[in-house]
Amino acid sequence: MSDTPAPAAVTMDAIVALAKRRGFIFQSSEIYGGFNGFFDYGPLGAELKKNIRDCWWDDMVRRRDDVVGLESSIIMHPKVWEASGHVAGFTDPLVDCKVSKQRYRADQLFFAAVIVDGKTAGYVSALESEKTAAELQAAAELFKRKKALQGTLSPVVAKDMTEAQPDEIALIPSPATGEPGSLTPPRSFNMMFQTNVGAMTDASSVAYLRPETAQGMFVDFKNVVDTGRVKLPFGIAQIGKSFRNEITPRNFIFRSREFEQMEMEYFIHEDADWAKCHEEWITWCENWLKSIGLPASHLSRYTHPKEKLAFYSRGTVDIMFSYPFGVQELWGIAARGNYDLTQHANASGKPQEIFDEATKKKFVPHVIEPAVGVDRILLAVLCAGYAEEEVKDEKGAVEKRTVLRFSPRIAPVKVAILPLLKNKPELVAIAQKLHAKLRRKYAVFYDEAGAIGRRYRRQDEIGTPWCVTIDFDTIEKPGETFTLRERDTMSQRRITEAELFALLEEHVY
């Protein structure tokens, strides 16, 4: 992917339309009207998602000596979630609109007092977006005009509904109706999906779909230590599906109810310099995101303030990404102390300690946890790579080109093989032979239909880094060279088969 940031004109509407049109992402159960918060990945989306997972696994596990892999079950003993605190505390604040029956996350529903000449005249509300403050200010100005209020309007101060005082709630208008009096006070809503295991459906059969992959690594900690020949510091990594019954799924695949996580628990000595280790992992995560093509200009850090950290947390930093709908969390890196292992040791009665040969004593390791969603990374690379450009075709006419500037590491198709003419058997034979050789190792695409310019455009739109055209120079000139066309620059040059394989070996790793 080019280091050039995606144009500011990129919109979620354009991303969603391309994702559907080119077979990246579909709405789940679409023929039945869809199912909110669930998505299916089409042929290209499945390849892109697999490539992201594979790159992470290779770099996080296979190319490191201090991290091992794990695959734990989606449904675990319900006591796991009691010990971790999820049964009691894995909640979001929920607000209902009694008139429209809409539900909102209280921390994503904002309000502001309309203050004229120092006196509160009413309230306005808006849902969270990159324009929340501006929308609230505009709503306050409209409120003032409609009420024909005289005086100076103070700048609005946005607050979310978790900050609303009891006497304010009845005065805050619902976003659905625009009228006050229908919003309920915030209440806790547990986001875990509940199911039943076994033939009986009663309290004893209750279980949960996991809301995160992390707990599987904690409950298998001793098994890994006893069998994996690991020594501190070391990590356990896992990729897998998680499920959260989100109140308001939104922003396409950014916040959904079924998603895939890539998490790693890095265990360190209780006396280790946790802050140094934490910073090292933050830097590693940033560099990894850049290695798969996300531009540094789209990335930033957010350090959670101490007053908002969980009581056991030593520190959490989020790597943020600039999506079309605003700057949002992409990857969280948390220093969790020894809370999780201690909780499971107390709840299960099974010690989760390591023996320190140097001090001849046992202790519970502390942990640094980098956790990221595959779906959020996939959306990020779609947004950062998308561009619309005006280019000239082979006849000199100006046309629009839609392109996805994926890194070759994650591109669904690495190279397209294109015989110049499909009615020339000698060209087709060479193209098919080259295609057969490449597909043993790489995801490649063979296309002989249509004008060559149109075929290039089709590959641009799905993010294919290179196109190889088998033309008349291939068969008429010595050396059997092909035309290599590069996606980002649209430049062309001659290349041999050996040079093509060397190019792919260098960039696809």
C-alpha cells in the first residue's frame, strides 16, 4: 500500500458499496432481510481476512521464540466467566426510548443544556459521531430560534447520558422522536450471549458464548507451562471468534455481535519492568500495522487516564485509527497485573504460580495483553487503501479509476495473469502454464475476458498489486519476458518468470 493517506473524500457509503459489489462483505442472511450486527465474508473478503490472520500469526508466533499458540473452545465452563467478572460486570449502560422502542448505549448518546444568558432553557441530544459537538451546537441554535428566545447562547457542553442527573433525564429529547420525556435512566445490560448445554434447559445448563478469547489463555496457562517448555517472559497467542450482544451495532463491521479477535497474553516476572515491556509491545503493534500497509498518518495513541482504569490495571494504551466516521480504537494494549490468573486460582482452587529458581519462591506472573479485532483491521485496510482517481485510458480518454492500495502481504490476489488475446492459442498456453506455476504458492487470478485496460481496472478495484500480461513480445522476442503492470503507479516493464517469482518472494511474506 502506498504511504499516501487515503483521500478525505472516502466515505463509508463508498466502502460498503465496494465491499458488496466486489464480494468482500455481505450482510448476513440478506435474502431474509439481513440480521443486524452479523456479516458474511465473500470470496475476496475471506481471502483478505485469512491473509491478515496469517500475517499476524506468522509474525506473532512463528517468527518469535517467546510466543506459543493456543486454540481454546468457544463455550467454556460458566465458572470461568464468573471468576473473570464477566457474569457480574460485563455490561454496557442502556437507555430506552419508551415511544420509539429504540435502544441506545448511554455512553454513545450525548446531550447538552441550551443555556441563554446564563439560564438553562432546555436540552438537545445527538448520537455519537465525529460531528457530535457541531450537531449539538446546531441543535441548540435551532432550539433557540424555534422558542424565539432572546439573549446570548452559550457554547454547548456535550455530556453522555451516563453523566445525566436524575432531574435532567426527563428533559432530554430522544434522538428518535425529538421530544423529551421518553428516555429511561441508564441501566446495566449484560452483553454475553447465553445458551444451554445438554438435554435439559434449566439453571444448571446455562453457559455462554465467549465475549473474548483471553480467558481461554488464562485457564490453560498451567497446561502450557507444564507442556510447552516455556520460560518467562513468554506469551500465549490465540485467534478466534467472540460474541457480544451489542446494544447498537454500528459502522459496518467495526462494531458487530460476532467478530474475530487476535489476542496475546505476555507473561512477565512480578518484579519485571512492566512499563518498559508495555511500551515495547505498543511499538511492536504499531510497526506491525504499518507492515501490512496502514499509513502512519492514520495512526495515533490514546492513553487511558488513571481514574478510568480498572482497579487492577496498571495502564492501557489504545492504538487509534482514523476511520471515515472518526478516530476510533483499533488495538488495545493493557498491563493487567496478575489479576486474571489470581482470580482463576481463587475460583478453581488450582494455583497458577511459577517457581523462580533464582529466589526459590513461587509467584503469580503479571501480564501484558495486546488485543485486536481482525474485522477492525480489515475495515481499516479497506478505508486506508480506497481511492478514486481520474486517469487516461489507452486511447487518451479520461476515466475514473477505483483502486484499493493493499499491501502485497494481505492482498486477496497477489498477481493477475492476463493473455493479451484469448483467441491466440500460443499466448493462452503460456499464460495458463505461468498461472499453474504461481498458484502452487500464491493466490493468483487468470482473466482473458475483455479489453486489457478493462481487465486492469477490475484488478485495481480488488487491490491486486501486479498484473502480468502475456503479449506478442513474449513469443516473438528472445527470453520469454512478460509485461508487468504495477497497480499504484500503473507503470509497465518487462520481466522474466524468475524475476516475477523473486518479486513475489520479496514482498509477500
